Amino acid sequence: MKKLFSVLLILIFLIGFGLYLGVYLGERWINKNLVGIINANPDRNYDISFEKVEYDLFRRVISVNGLRIRPVGKPSGTFVEGEVAQAFLSSFDITKLFFRRILDIQELRFYQPVFQVFIPVDTPEEDQAGEAFQSLFGDILSRGGIRNFQLGNAHSTIFLGDEVIGSVINLNIVANDLSTDSVQWSHPIPFEYGRIRMSIDSLGYLLTNGQELKIGKVNFDTKAQTFLVEDVMLRFPEGLEAASRKLDFQTDLIEVHLDSLYFQGFEATSNFYSDLDLRAQKLELAGFRLTDFRNKFKPRPVEEAKPMFQGMIQKIGFPLKLDTLLIRNGNITYGENVPPSGEHWDIHFTHLEGTVTRITSIPEYQMIYSHFDAKIKGKIEGKGNLDMDLQVPYDRDEFRLSADFRNFKLTEINAILKPIMNGDIVDGQLHRMNLDIHANPREARVNFVFDYTDLKIELFKKGTQKKNKLLSSVANLALNHSNMPGDRKYLTPSYTLRRNVYRGPFYLMWQSTKEGMLNIVPGGAAKDILRSSEK
């Protein structure tokens, strides 16, 4: 019995020693040969090196510490460098590795990688950082027949030359069921996949026009067909007016703040990464705040014909198909500074809620849908009740608009338009204003309703803010102080307005409104009080 026990102990010792020796020799062999195996492809773009490898025979896991990623040779374009605190190569094929020097891995995991993206100064396009990551992932994952990939708590800094222009904080990716022999450059991980989940805690980027793009959280899931972006901000760091002074000509400068952007039910052909292609059942914009500013001190650029709504859709440079666009708690501001005083005026469309349906830039869907519709509710300066219905056909450059605005004190206009007014509205109540437009590229046919009571105005002396008593008295004598249904001289004009092809549809809407007011308020009072700011 003692002899049998001794034999068992010896066998156990030999097996244990053999396993230890196998692990020791295997680890030495991997430390010596893994770099050469990983970097065996002569067409690779990146070299991978590391400090130390640990080998777990039973779990079939290779643990790599201090992994470094560097481009092969001297890169000519955008490239990435990286350090990975720890990487795991799991469930690899032992026989292929040791006997055929082939890496066949079920799963690759990178923990706490730090990347630097370098963009040449002479090619600073905004999409290059994303394409560089896509190229890096494609280069690495194609080496080992990898089926699953995880990237955990990654950080990235983006350089344009020597200047830091962007960063990505806490990027996480889980990609399952990869087919690395099927390249798909439209995917963030450029292969066919079963499912991709991605999240980012924050992202910042300096655009080539000087604007800063900042994004809070991002969550993307191909299986759930959802893409959520939170806390979006696009702004000029120095402010809109200061940014406009750097320009040679006047143009619309735009800043955007967005609480969330949420795609739901996106189609398989959608591509959020490169060669943009957006097709989804629904896009919800919540807490949307857009500010548009124009510096009227600058000369206008060479005039170019401006499209209307149909033309704007045709100018979208990528395939877009949205069954429904939802707007929640929107706010749009338009502002100008006005020569010669430099005073600033702006108007705020607030509490905007609405839907846009059947919007697409894809010709075959335009034929199916025939038109898109928008229904928007809101307020002006937080007051009144605004309802807008818009219909735009896809096969011709026309639109129909019905805008209805009710319950607004006319004296509120003073605070909005004071820099472009030659007086004040002293009293007045707007009960209803309705603007019905059928516009084509040449003209707009308009029906206008402007129901008000108790209108009284003051005109200023020329070039001052002082009341001109004589002109004010004459103007008020000539006014229709009321224009209401049932009044003896109740007016609801219909007219045709020639369209200025060098201005967009929103300018046409403003001109149509002003023309209607000039038709209803007699004696030239409306013309006198609204001096033109056109430049």
C-alpha cells in the first residue's frame, strides 16, 4: 500500500512538474515568438509590441502587459499610436499557435488603452480621426481570426500637428460574432458582426471653422437599433458676434445646444460612421436650442440663388430617411447687429413642439412619399400661441404654409425689433394673425389675416429715440386702431409677392407678413415704424 501511495505521489509530482514545465516553456516560447506571429503580415499598417506575457494553459488565455501600438515605418497620413495597460487573448487554438504559428482567437480584450491620433496639418478634415480608429481596429482584428472584441475604458487625444484639438473619454466597445474575412468599411469595427455596443462618456473636438463640438454621453446598440447622444454643444468659444468680425462677408453663424438626440429603429443599411447613411423610424430631438446670428456690418457675398425647402432637401449630401422627426422643447433664436449704431436685436421662437414626417433625400422614397409634412407649435418670446403647418412636395420647388399666431400684446414687439424700428407701439392687442402661403421659385400667393384692437404708436424724430409729437399724432389719426371681424372696414388681404431668389424661404415668410401688415395698417404707419435693416 505504501509502495502504491509512493508511486501515486511520484506520478502527481511528475504530472505537476510536467505541467509547470509546459507552462514555463510555453510562456517562454510565447514571449519569444508572439510578437513575430502577431506582426507576420507584411501588409500590416501597425506593429504591436509588449513588455511581458503570462500564459494560462487551463483557461487558454494569454495575458499581455504593457502592449504598445505603433505605425509601420514613417506614416504619410493620419495615424494612431497607443498603449494598452492589459490585453487578454482568450480561447486561442493551442495546436495552431505552437505547431503552425497561427493565431486563432475567440476573444480579444483591451483594458484601459490610451490612444493618440495624429492628423497632418495639411489635411485637417473632421472625419479623419474616426477613419484612423477604424483602420486601426481593422488592422488589429484581422490578424487572429478574432470572433469577439472588447475595448474597456479607453481614452484618446487627437492632435492636429502639435496642437490638441480633441479628446474621447471612456470609450467602451463590445463587438460579437465578428467575421474578419468580410471587410465592411461602413462599420465602426470594419467587419460583418452579430452585435456592436458602444458607449462614450464625453467627446470634444475643435472643428476647422473654429467651432467647438462637445458631446456628453453616447450609447449605440445595433441589436436594440438605438443610438442616443446626450448633451451636445456646438459653439464658437469667443461668441457669435466676435466670430463674425473675423469674416470677410456676412453669413449666418449658428450655435446649437441639444439635450439629447435619439435614433430609434434604424435600418441595417444605416451608417453612422463614414459615408453617412441615416435611415430610421424615429429621431427625437429634445431640448433643441439653435442660435443664428448675422453681422450686418459685413458686406454681402456674391449673390447666389437660395433654395426653398425642397432645394434644401436636395442639397443633403448623404442618404437620409426618417419616418418621424420629433421636436421636444425647442428654441430657435435669430439675431443681427444693425448698422450704423451696432445695436443688436433678436427674436426667440420658444416652447417648440412638433413633428416632421416622411422626410428623405433618397429619390426612390421621394417618389413613394410625394411630399413631407411638418406640424409645429410654439410661442414667440415665451408668449402667444403659434401653430404652423408646412407641406413640401419632392418633385417641384414649392411649399404650402399655414401659420397661425394668437393672443399677443403688440407692445412686446418693441423689445424684439427696437433697433430696426423708428418708433414704439404704445398699445395694442393681437388676437389673431394668420399667414397662408403657396410659394414657388418665382412668387408667393398669400392670404393674410391680422386681427387686432387698440393699436396706438409713437414715431421718433429722425436718427433719435425722441418722440416726434406731430408725426405721431398724424399717424395715429390715420391708423385703423382696430381690425376685427364685424368692423366696417375689416381687411383680410390676398396678394401676390415676387420672391427674392437670393433669400431663403424664412425671409419670404417675413416679407409676406410685413406686406400683409402694410396692406392692413393704413397711412404708411407700419412702413414708417419698421425701417428696413436690409443690407
